Amino acid sequence: MIFLSLGIVVPASAQQELRQPLTMRAAEDSFLVKNYLLLAQRYQVDADKALIRQAKLWDNPSFSALFGFNSTNNIKPFYIGKGGQTQYTIDQVVQLAGKRNKNIQLATTKATLSEATFDELLRTLRMQLRQNYFNLYFQQQTETVLRTQLRNLQEIVEAYTIADKKGSVAHADLIRLKALQIGLENDYADFKQQELESQKNLQQLLHTQDFYSAEMQPSDTERYSLDGLNLQQLLDYAAQNRPDVKMAQAEYLSATANYQLQKALATPNLHVGANYDKHGTYIDNFIGLQVGIDLPFWNRNQGNIRSAKLQVASEEQQLKQQQSVAQTEVLNAFEQIRAIEKRYPGVILEDFQQEYNKLIDEVAKNFSKGNISLLQFIDYFNSYSDHVKNINRFLANRMNAYEELNYATGQELFNKK
């Protein structure tokens, strides 16, 4: 009888040797400097901040000049010498009703919105990065065990094939083993496909063509705990400071600033200037002060003011909606973690894992001694495969649930450096 140890780790394949070791910290550091979407949004933030400076600038004065061509009876182009005519005018627009400050305020709120948009993009992509990283890690753990089982099972099948030819084992036993092998190969292929999908997602987030081997230490998972977290504080924080809520707040403030600006635009601007006229007035070398203002008889910006006022009301409701969504997501994420931890406490899970590994080792030993039948061995073999898949899937789901709470609150609750 062939001795089988289900816990043996086989040498890595050529493809696995090409994997680059990757910790979560290294993945995040690379992500922050390589992700094109983040880089693009950073440029957008700087571009919107530049508009604040633009809004602070005064309008340029305008200058005009008139050069005399004498008269229609005696045209003399640019006749500006003695007896000729020249006229110069300079004009400066003076914005009334605080239009300049209101434009600055509007540009400031748009820059704030751009920053909040960056934070929201970072929040979303960071969760995708971490969840794909955790999925990859636990998929690779499962893949390692399945690959070990396949290698060991292949040795048993080969031994049974030789024994079957000699007639020393039942042919039906060989058929059962080959059926078990095919099923395990299908499981391995499925997990390999899932791992490649996680690899692809990481490559897209990090903008690289490298394949990675996710590496985690016990401390990487131990810090994920609800200890010391107050649900009400998390709800309040999310309702005020989560990036998408801050985006809604910025939209509301922007709409309010625009409403104030539209009301100010109903007040016409003042034009102040100076005029010099060489011979065209009642005296030579005339200088004068020029003052002008539009007369708001028909257009008092009524439509824009009404539209801006309604936009403020709309953005206020959008803000309340986003605050409600944020609180609901925090509550659901919090309760999801509580349900997971209540059902599978970490200590109990770890003890069970150790006991199960001991059980499988004993099964392998007893099978090699002929103390259990082939059918019993196959049953334990399948049970172990299912256990490994289920436990790693659970651990990945647990880590992702904590990241959902990070995402829902917009805080780094468990990843403080």
C-alpha cells in the first residue's frame, strides 16, 4: 500500500518560480505611485486649484486709441501732428456686489470637490486592491494543497495501475481512484482560473505584467478586529467625512456659491476710465473721467437665479441621501463582521484547523497500513479537500468583510502603519 501524507508541500512549478513575492505594504506603495487613474486625478486636483488663483485676478483694463484721418475732403491717414486729431481712452471694469469674492468661493468649492473625488477614487481602488490581494493569497493557499494532493494521488494511481495489471488489487478500486483524480484536477483548474483572475486584477491596478505570490504574516490578520470600535462613532463619521459624502457636501456648497454669484450678477458692473482728446472737444487737449454702468431694465438674471436656487435644493437632498447611504453601509458592514466572528471565532477556528490536520495525518498512516478501506480513504480525502477550500474561502471572506467596513467608513480602521 502506498503511504500518503496530505500535508507535504511539493516543489513549485516553473511558473510559480516566476512569481514575485508581494506583501500588502509593497502592493499599496506601488499602487499609489503607479496607478494611472490616481495620477490623473491628482493632476485634476492641481488643475482645479489653479483656477482659484485665476479667480483672484482682477479684470484687465482696456485701452483704445483714435487716430484722425483729417476730413473727407482732404484725407490724411494718421494725421496726428500739429492740427491733427488723436484720442485715447482707458477703461477698467469694477465688479460690484462682491462678484470677485463669490467667484473665488465658487472656484474653492470646486477644488474641494476635486480633492474629495480623488479621495473617493482612492477609497474604491484601495478596497479593490486589498480584496484582490486577499483573494489571491487564500486561493494560492488552496492551490498549494490541491497541487500536493494531486501529486500524491498520482503516485497512488500509478501504483494501483501496476498492481491492477498484476491482478493484486480490484480493478474497481483503480477506477474509483481515477475518478477521484479527475474530480481533483477539475477543482485545481477552477482554483487556478480564480487565481489568474485575481492576478489580472492586481496587474491592472499596479500596471505591471508581473505575476505575484502574496505573502502574509499572522500579524497581518490579527489586527482585523472590532475591539475598541464604537458603532455610533463610525456612523457619525461616515455621515460627515466619507469621501462620497464630502463630494455631496462640496456639490451642495458649490451650488450655494453659484446661487450667491448669480444673485450678484444681477447687479451690473461699473466701468471707470479716463479719456484724452486732442482737438475733438470744445477745448484742445481735453482730459476727462469716464464712468459707465449697464441699465438692468429687462435682464436681471432672473432665470439663472431661479435655476441656481433650485439646484441648491436638489443638492441638499442629494447630500441627505448620501449621508443615509453611508450610514446604512456602515451598519451592514459592521453587522456582517459581527455575524462572521460570532459564528466562527478565530481561536476556535484555529484549534479546529490543527485538529483536522492531525486527523488527516492519522488517516494517511492508517491507509498505508491497510487499517482503513479505499472507500474510507477516498471519503476522508474528499473531506479534506472540501475543508481546505471552505476554510480558505471563509478566511478570504472574513478579511474582505473587514475591508468593507474600512470602505464604508472611509477610514483606515485596521491598516494603520
